[in-house]
Amino acid sequence: AQSVTQLGSHVSVSEGALVLLRCNYSSSVPPYLFWYVQYPNQGLQLLLKYTTGATLVKGINGFEAEFKKSETSFHLTKPSAHMSDAAEYFCAVRRDDKIIFGKGTRLHILP
Amino acid sequence: DADVTQTPRNRITKTGKRIMLECSQTKGHDRMYWYRQDPGLGLRLIYYSFDVKDINKGEISDGYSVSRQAQAKFSLSLESAIPNQTALYFCATSIPGLSDEQFFGPGTRLTVL
């Protein structure tokens, strides 16, 4: 069965520093993978997705993620954190026409 | 105007009361979903519907029921609310395809006293 594991329920980075949010998936078939972001008091919105093709996926707001089959990972990165990036981030995988979400990582940006 | 709307946005109720949460969409999507979000648990699927005549249970359907009144409307009911149903509830839509990307409403914060 396909699922995702997000490492770290809270991550803190300084403004301007690299953002790295970790996600590992388990899947017996090529997965469709997603990162969603939830800003305070809002619903989730799609940051980026991997379906097929290029393994480095670029998303909105300067985020990108790399699909690494050998490591079963889909980590989310951003070179330089902004205060506006403070939010909760969810990794997700498609399974049986449904989306299975990880438990989320709350990103804190330190001034 | 938002593509996926939820009403009410906030609701406080008492144990044993019947509650209905409503979701409407203007995206023209056939597929609709109800999730609940609890701190540290992420989003968990309650029910989903792939078209008006199709209703399916998700991983945590006990204590909930749904109604798909039209392509654009999908309601979630708590027949007899209990305190552990206090949570943030999200409706989402998608179109079938390669990825089934989902589009979320703003959420309903439900508190059961």
C-alpha cells in the first residue's frame, strides 16, 4: 500500500536559510507525489506534483522537490526562506484514486 | 469568488446534536471529498464521491454520513455529535486524470462541547 512519512513535525529555519522538508514514500508502483501547503486559517493548496518525466519538479513560491526512486524520497526544498513561508506542509501520494496525506510538517521561520 | 466554498466556517455545538456541514463547488468537478484535520494527524478521509450516484467510505467514516445532492454539492452530517469529532473539516474536489490533484475549500472549524 502506498503511504508517505514526513520526518519532523516541526522544522525551524532562519530567514534566508535553506528550507528542507523531508518526505519518504512507500509504493509498489511508480507513485504520483504531491506537496501541499496550508497557511494559517486557510485550506490546503498545491505547491507542486510529480507524475512522470523530469524528477526535479518546480512549484510555486520558489519551492522545488526531487523524486529519488532509489531513496524513495520526495524532499521539498527552497534555497532561501522568507517569513511568508511559515505554514504547514503536507506530502501526499495518490493511491487507488485517492490522495493519502502525511501528518504534516510545520515550518517556523526565525527572524 | 472561491471555487470551493464551505458553510459554516465555524460552529460550536453540544454533544448529541445533529450537525450538517455543506460544501459547494463551481469548478465543475465530478469528484468530491470530505476530510478531517487533527493536530499531528494530518488529513484523514471521511467520505468521497466520484459522481452523484457514487458514495464511498473513507478511513474514518464511523459517526458520519454524507449526501451528494448534485454535482456541485456534497454535505457531511454528524447524526449525534460527540466531543472527539471536534476538528477542522475540509471539502475538496478533483477531476479524474493522471494525478487527481485536489482543490480544497477553506475549512469548517467544528467544536463539540
